[in-house]
Amino acid sequence: MRKITFIIAFMLMALTAWAQELNCTVTVNSDQVSQTNQQIFRTLERSLNDFVNKNKWSNRIYKENERINAQMFITITEYESNRFTGNIQIQSSRPVFNTSYESPIFNYKDNKFNFEYIEFQPLIFNENVFESNLVSVIAYYAYIILGLDADTFALEGGTEHFRIAQKIVTQAQGSNSAGWNQSTNRGRFELVDNLLSNTYREYRIAMYNYHRKGLDILGDNNSTGKQVIAGTMKLFETMTKRRPNAFLVTTFFDAKSDEIQNIFSDGPKVDIVSLKETLNNIAPLYSSTWNDIKY
């Protein structure tokens, strides 16, 4: 009996040590589809949740409390003969040191999402083979989430994940499925290509500085944390001057605009006039948000 108890305890400890990377909720919305039998959409939702959360995406050991929180919202707009058309929105976040706050990292909507799926078919990912568009799109965004999260903890820490995402793009391009081609404006090819390009290296430096050197020390040294975060906006300004309207700048502020407004509307003050001028130069679409920064 003692031996059995020990084995069970050891297995539980192992499971805790080897938890999968993602804690992701996948939601499939079929409200726009005139389909009497909704069972296939529920089955698809369950299968995708298992696929994302039970698959081991990397060799890194994650503890249960280190899993990356994320959401994938899939909206089906058309369905016929096992062919699905719709869009997918991906969101992810990471905890801020010594707080209960989750900082948004990625918030992106992909409108080029179509796939074939037969109820109960197994979803299997092989990074060396294109299995299906459904598997490839979900796996691609899993690696984008992993890479962006890693970039916030170590300088360019997500490179290995981005390279796998890029490999998925290369293999999927021969499938003629929407969203993979280089010609797709602000699509999957462009996103990971930009992430790995030296042309946009300031983005990845900013991701690290903003989170690890800025957000993570706000609780202990609010003034210094704010100064670092304000300084990262200058990195975006440098990149924007070289590449106006850069895709990565848009993805950053789509996730971060409200957070930035909140950070600089309370506590120790920085040069708000200069900050707001910089923000309006690099992210003018959020000018109303920047105007709400109080000083």
C-alpha cells in the first residue's frame, strides 16, 4: 500500500512539473449559421480545447501556475458539407510580478479562416507535415502566443517558437488555403516574418523592456517602471520612422492602449506632454485614449 501511495504521489508531482504550456479557452460561435444540428460545433470546440491544452508544444518544463492564459474565439459564418468559413480572434496575457494583474500581450483577429472538419476526426500536429488547415492555423497561433510570451521574459526569447510558426507558414502555402500567402495584407506570413526580421528588432526589444524592466518593477518602484515604459515608446517611434504604419506596432497597441492609459494616469508623474506627443505619432488611431491620460 505504501508503494502504491508513493507511486501515485510521484505521478502527481510529475504531472505538475510537466504541465502543458497553454491554458487556453477555445470558443466556437455558430450563431450566424442556419444549422439545426449544432452538435458538430460543440464537438469541434471540445476537440480544439483538448488539442490546444493537452498538446506539448515545446521542450520547456512548465509548472501549472506558469501556463500561459489565452483565448481563441472562432466565429463560423458559413458551413456546408464539412466546410467551415469564419474568423478567429486570439488573445493572450501574462502575469505581472508581485501582482494579481494579467497584462494583455496579443489581441489579433484573423479574418481569413476556412477549413474542413469531419466530426470526431483526430487533430494531430506534426511540424514537418501539413495535416490540415484547421490544425495548421491553431498550431501557428499557439507558437505565436508562446513566442510573444517568451519575448516578455527574455530578450528575443521567443525566436525558436517563431521559427516553428514560420515553418508552418511555409508548409501551408502549398495548400491554397486563405491567409498564408505573402500577398495577404497583414496576414500570417507577414506577422511572423516581421517578428523574425531585423528591420523590426525594436519591437522585440520593446516587448522585453516594457514588461520585464517596466511592468514587473512597477509595484516596487513605480517611478522607475514608468520611466522605462515611457522609454520603450521611443523604440516604437524609431521603428515607425523607418517603417510607417508597421504591422507590429498596430498589434502592440491593439493589446496595450488601455493599459498604457491606466499606467500613466496615476501615481508618480513622467513627462506626459512628451509621452502623449510620441504616442500620437506612433499610434494616432488611439488618440482619444491618449487624451484620457491625466496629468
